[in-house]
Amino acid sequence: MTADDFLKKLQSHAESFAKAVATNEGEWIIKGFIDVYRRIYTISVDTKIISKVLELLLFPMFVEFAKKHRLKVELCPQQNFYPDLTFTHEASGRKFAVDVKSTYRTSETEVNGMTLGAFTGYFRNRDSNKNTLYPYSQYAGHFVLGVIYSKCDEVADERKQFKLEDLSKIPSVIRDFQFFAQPKFRIASARPGSGNTKNIGSATKNKELVSGTGPFAALGEEAYDDYWMFYLTRDMAQALGVKRPYMNLKSYLEYKERGVDTLRAHKKEIAKLAEDEAPKGEDESE
């Protein structure tokens, strides 16, 4: 199974997810938490809570997806490990990383955005096992199963408790789900997820997320990797005592062009240095 094969299967399966988490009217089927005394506490609109509950709802569907396509599925062993799910194709042994990400609409065409994982640590040291189930380099593809939703205007008072017989009266906090699956690089932006964090941010246009047409889609995964592997936040640059090489795609292009122009200007010297530095009796092409 190739990465493209896996993506097509995941996209096809994702089409059924909305029906599994929402009523016929489009409202979230989750109303709150229940205790042993049958008292219901409503869910907050806090995005972290919503994301975690959505993950719990989707996991059984991922297990079904894995069985259907002869994949072994593994969950991340600890919180803040990468990825949320690892799928291993039984026949080929290829591994595919899937992160579940969610965001809410801020307008008809825009969303709040997602964080797509760290651009330090395992992302840069791709043979490391730190904070990742398997080294980053061992995955044949890195994907996002995304969930876009709308916040409901009417929400219950979080301080109020409900009885089980009041279930139908409790308003859902979110509704109108849209699921999509895309390679991570195709929905990534050229800025961190929030503030000065060391997480990759996502595109914020609904269309770019669903269709996978973010800024790196046309540039390719190699450009995405190169950009984020050497990206420095303001604090990182200050700690190193250097000037930030680039802050966006425009300054990244200028930075790369400066390097290429310098190398081209000294092409003959570099060729001579290469000859002088090559160990005797060794073929540089090996």
C-alpha cells in the first residue's frame, strides 16, 4: 500500500464520520458527562475538551477502517506523543501517521486554524524515538484527519446540572461537522500555530483545508520539510544569538536565493575545494 492508496481509503472512510457524530439535524450527539447519580454536566466549548471527546468518538471507526483494509492500528502511548494513530499495512509493513485535528468556523469561509505538531524534536531529528511512537523517518506518509465544526449560539449554563430525563432539552455546543483527510504538508501554513510556539500552523481557509491546497501544496513536501526544519522563532534566534534567517515564504525565498547566488558566484572555488578535500583513493560518487 502506497501513501496515495492510504490517503484515498482514508478520505473515502472519512465521508461517513459526520453521520456517526451528529444527529440528522447536524447537532453533536454528545450532550455532556454523566455521573453515577445520573446527573449530567454540560460540555464546555473549550476546544481542547471538544477535540478530546471527538477523538474518543472516532477511535472505534478507525479500528473498523483498519480491519477493512488489513491495517494494524496503534494509539500513541502517552499524551503529547506523535502521532495520534499509527497504521501499519500488514502486507508491506509500511507505516502511516494520522493526527486527529479539529477547528471551528469563524465565518463562512474561514476557520480558527489548527496546530499540526512540533517543528522541533522528532521532526528535525527524524531517527529519534523521543515523543514519538516510531521515528518520523519510518513513516511512509504523515496525514491529518480534520474536523471542522460550528459553535452553537445557544449553550447551557455550565454551572447547571441536568437529569437524565432532561437529555433532549440540553443544547449541543457544536454542530455542522465537515471531515477531511489530507497529507499534513498540503494544509500547513508558513507560520507557527499560535504566538511564539514551536508548532506548525495550518491554513485558515476552509477550502484550502478540505481540498489540501495550502501554500506548500504547490511547493511540495521537500520545501515544507526544509522550511520547517530550519525555522526559528524569535526566542530561538535570540537564544542562539543569531538573526532569524526567514519568517515567512517571501523571506524564505530571499534567504534561499542569497545562498544560491553566493554559491554560484564561487562555483570554481567550490569545485577546487571539493577536489582538495576529497580523500585520496576514494570515489566521491559512492
